[in-house]
Amino acid sequence: MAKEIAIVHHADRRTDVTMPYAPGIVVRRGHLVFLSGVTAAPVYHSHPHRDEEFDLPGTMHEQAELAMANLTKTLEAAGCSLRDLVAATRYLTDVGEQDDLNRVWARHLGDHLPTTTTVEVSRLATHPRCKLEITAIAVTGDA
């Protein structure tokens, strides 16, 4: 089944602004893929967590690059790519670092705009060194 995805815009849409996300997306054909949260940490790590598996870089930029690599790898395992993302929730421990994340996000996604929500949290459950976690929904199907 070929996938069919359409961006939703309001009838009174402002055209004088550029947004880094789509207000809404309708999926009419394809198969939804739900992704667990990815961070800068290795996707496969011990549970309970072991401190030595979380030797992470300290900057949002570096962690965002690693998280995007993990996101890409997980999407590829499901038969998708970043261009198949329809929704993502990005959890940050410091929303003041959102611009650093957005620069990495934009470089990886280019002109593809999934819906996004960004939430500041006091801490991620993964590890205190993690600054970012991304959960996502993608859609597969023959293009």
C-alpha cells in the first residue's frame, strides 16, 4: 500500500511566518511505526542502568547529534527514514538549549516538517547526564 501523507493547514493560515514544524499531518495510507524514546546513550544498554554506559558529551549539540543518529538507526530498522517521521515529542532537561537542538534537528530533517512538541522536564529516567529524549511516530509504505 502506497503511503499518503498530507500536511494540515488552517484556512486562515499566516503566510508571512515560517514554522519549523507542521501544524498537523493526516496519514491516509501506510503503516504507523511508534518509536520508543531515544537519547544520546546507546539504544541497547543495561537495565538497571550502569553508570559506565552513560559517558555522554556535555553539550546539547553533541547529544542531539547522537540522539539523531540513534533515531535514524531505529527508523532504518523499521524500514523508514527521517523523511517518514510524522510526529515527534522532544523532552529537554533545559528548554534554554532548544535552539541548539533545533539547529541539529533542521540540519538532519531539511525541509521535512513533522509535527513536534517540545517539553521541559526536570530529569529523564534514562540517566542524569541525558539532556534530551525523542519519541516519534513514522509511517511506512511504498512511496
